[in-house]
Amino acid sequence: MKCMIVDDEPLAREEMRNLLKEISSLEIVGEFSNAISALDFIKTNPVDLLFLDIMMPAVNGLDFAQSLPDDKLVILTTAYTQYALRGYEVDAIDYLLKPIKKDRLIKAIDKAITYKKLLSLKDNKNTFETSNEDALFIKSERKYYKIAFKDIKFIEALKDYVVIYTPTNKLITAMNLKTIHQKLLSDVFIRVSKSYLINISFIDSFDNHTIYIDEFEIPIGEVYRDSFFQKYTAGHL
């Protein structure tokens, strides 16, 4: 994947560059200190993934991310925890807290590579067809697939699609999170952020900011936190 670094701090760009050079699946095609220069580069050069700092002068990373074409993937970087969760409001696929740890970086990059593959299949993507009281039906290559509600661990928004996670598969379908939520059992599935809808049956643990399902860490959005705690504790305490 072709990637670029956008950060107004030279030292931060250098640290990110040194980390990314060790990742064979990535090619660094540009480094920029501001969003305006980065956008000019993107207009005439292929870029798949941006490592984007949030706090920058003139145009901040969140505003810049919202202006990017849909085919660009964004991993936000920030030294400020309070801004991290806002990244999911601009369809960032992940965020990294500075100083960035290599194992956490690799996890984010693996996620980006997976999403790039999913989005590259959009011409042959699954399409949502219908649902009944206990399952969704997805159409793929002229076949219909039944996905039982009880097998859905969580659903994640991805650009104009959603990714449905089951114990054995990940399926992408053209639909927004709000629409698919309306078709699911409200006492089982809870919206926990702009980007995530979870099946409470699969929750392993959680804290004030994160829900843990298997190896996945799912952020809890501020506007959804109280509702999640109320609904979850009401059914489990």
C-alpha cells in the first residue's frame, strides 16, 4: 500500500517514518507538514493510506479527513486522548496515541490492509436483501446467505458500507449502520459509537472507553456511553 505522513512536527514525522520503513507492505510516497500541501499531492498521486495528525495549524486532521475521497483510508495519530475517539466520526479506520508503539502500529496497518481488500471487492460485494426475526440475508454472486443474529459479534461502519463480523467470517455490504441497526434485535444489539454496533452476548469485558470482544478493541463514543452502560447493566446485573 502507498502511504503518506501528515504531521506538523518534524520529529513526529521522523519517528513515524522510521517505524514505517520496517513494514514491508507499505511504501511511503510523501511526507507533509500541513493538510493543504498533502491534499495537493493526493490530487495527482496515488495514495492508499494516510497517517494523519489531528492537531495541526490552519486545517486540523479531523477536518482534512472529512475532505478526502472515499477511497482514501486514514489512521489518525494524536498525543491527546480526548481527541482520539472523535476519529471515528470522520470514518478513520483507527487511531494511534503518541508515542506510537510498534505492535499497535502493526495492528492498525493490518486493519487497513484488510479494509483495502474489502473495498477493492466492492464491484462484487455482498448486498443486503432482507431480514426476518432471527437473521439477515445477504446476496453474493447470485446466491443468498443467511446470517443468524446470534452469530453476529459486531458490525462496523466502513465508508459507505458496513462490515459484519461473525466467528468465522467478515462480510461487507452496502448499507449504513443506522439502517442495519433498525433491522436487528434492540435488546441484543447496542450502538456504542458512530462506527460500531455490538452484540452484547459477545462482550468479554469493558471499561469507561473500550469494549473488548475477542482480540478486538471497540471504542465507546461519548454520546453513547451512558446509554450503553444503562442497557448492558440492566440486562446483566
